[in-house]
Amino acid sequence: MGFFSDQFRSVIEWKDPSPDVLIWRWDGGSDELKNASKLLINPGQAAIFVYQGQVQAIHDYPGLFDLRTANIPFWTTITKFMQGFASEHKANIYFVRLTEFLNQKWGTKAPIKYEDPKYKFPVGLRAFGNFSFKIVEPRKFFTEVTSTRHVFTVAEIRTIIVDRLMTPLTDLFAASGYSYAEIDRKRVELSEALRKRVADIFPPLGFELTDFRIENTDFDEDTKRRINKIADQMAEAQAVRALGDIDGASMNNYTRVEQLKAIQAAAQNPGGMAGMGIGLGAGLGMGQGMAQAFQPMSGAPSGGATVPCSGCRSPMDANARFCPNCGKPNTAGKAACVKCQALITAGAKFCPECGAPQSAPACPGCQKPLAAGARFCPECGYKLA
């Protein structure tokens, strides 16, 4: 009698549900179902009656119901089916969790590939974040996703969601118009845009995405190399723009740029600190040399005579070595060596570069003076070379 008494007093309920389980099949047998006395539905749960593999009834509001007196459609349907129940017929009760599942972690398995809209190079982007979801239609979720599984876990639905997010996520990054440098500060905007984009994907499966967040992004190694290259080029361009008019004062900025470049190169040099010392010295020397090259010669009087640049024709100090506007050498008062063509002081007797005498050569035929570099004598036509 004790055994049958227990059957009669049996309660249909989901005891101690695991937080990682979405759907659980009640472990009572068919006889227990026929003789059950109470139905307990906890808040955030629904019960599904399945007969012969078909959903026949759903109860989705909480309460403790005395099945001998309660007049609820769910139990009425069960009673109707169980009256003609045969042993070969399968009847089960499934419990479904309807509460919202928060902060489910997601991440891309492989980098998302798309073209940077600004710099036109291929980007490999990894993204990470979390999402929240809830079951809104237990019947659809049961028939479309879980079927008659004894247990269906949160991890399984998480995999389904993440797999279906990847294509819309890739399309979103490609269509956003944001360059790699803008992605992080646009994460909130992109997250909301994706949630709206996938709003119609999951309801046919019986659940919906209630929240989606991109928390962090990272680039693959190829993309990082391209980004570093662009950053270096932009830094150099910015340094040049910051120089403004190239004069002695502004060239101090150039010195600093060269120092930084030398330190960066030394950090990549396997020679270690010795290499760093050499690189730093080279950077200092180059920067200082450039600064000095654009400064007036020592002792030049301020506001002295000016001459036009041979390149851009801008006025410059007569003693300046280079044009402050275009950077070309100052050729005023200079002449080309008759042999090596180096610029030397006009009227010099010998070239300080090659040592050649600077007297004008004479034609071997008629002894008339020849212009520097002449291949024929303009007087007698004598071939010189």
C-alpha cells in the first residue's frame, strides 16, 4: 500500500533546477503522471505536456495546483489523454525556464575579415562580449530547438546564438564605414546596431536576444603590422607639418623626431644597449645636422642682405646654406667646380672637394677659353672628349 500511496501523492515539479539547464524532462513514469496529486510551477518556469511526441498543452504561470480539484486547461488536457493511455504510448512533462539569461559570454572563433573603409587594407578583427536572452514561446523553442531531449543546456543554446551572429557581425563591420581606429569608441553604437539587425533571426526559434554588447576588440598580427606602419607614416607626416616654416627654432622638433626614430630602431636591434647607443647617436646627429643646415651661418648679421632662391625664388638670407621655404641649397656666390661640379665659393682657385684648379681650360686647337663641361670648342669645333 505504501508504494501506491506514494504514487497517488506524487507531485509534478522541477526540483532544484540547475542554473545551466534550460529544459528538463520530469523523471516520473506514466503511472505517476496518471496518479499525480499536485502540480508545482515555480516562478520563471513553464510546463509542457507531450504525448506521442506532440506538444498537447502548456502551463506558463506559477502556482501549486491540486490536480484533484483544480480546473486548469493544462491538467484537463492531460486527463483526457491519459484516460485512454496504453503502455506503448509515451507521455512526458517537460519544464522550461522562462527567466532571462544574463551576461552570456561570446567571442569570435576566428578573426572577422573585412576591408578597412578608410585605408583600404584587409582587416582581421577579433571581438568579445556578452549577450542576454530569454525564451518567449516555449512551444516553438521545444519543437524547433530541443525536441524530446531529456536535458537541454544553456551552453548548447549559446553555441547556436554565437554561430548565427557571426555573419551579421561581419556584415556590420564592413558596412559601418568605421576605420580600425574608430571601432573601440563605437562599440556601444555597433552593439545596438547588431541587436536590431538580428532581431528577426531568433523569434522563429522561440527566444529573443534582449541585450548584446561588444566589450573588447583585438586585431590579428597581420593587421597590427599594417596599423603600426600607418601609425609610423602618420607620425612622420605630422612631424613634418608641425615644423611649419623650416628655420633653426622649428628644426628642434625635427631633432626630437629623429631621436624617437633612433630609439625605436635600437629597440629592434639585436645588438641591445650597444645598438641603442649607436642608434641614438645617429638620430641625434642627423637631427642636429638638419637643424644646423637650416640655420644661418655663424656670425651672420640679423636682417642682412637677401638673395632669391634659385629654386622657388623666395628671398632668403644671403649667408643661409639652404632655402627656408623649399630646402634647396643656396647657390648665391657659388660656382660649380670645373671638374667634379661641386658647389664652391665663386673665385676659388682650387676645388676643396677634388683639388682641381679652377682656371678656365683652353681649347687645344685655338687656345680660346672653354666653358666648364664643354664637349666641343665653340670657336673652332675641336672635339674635346
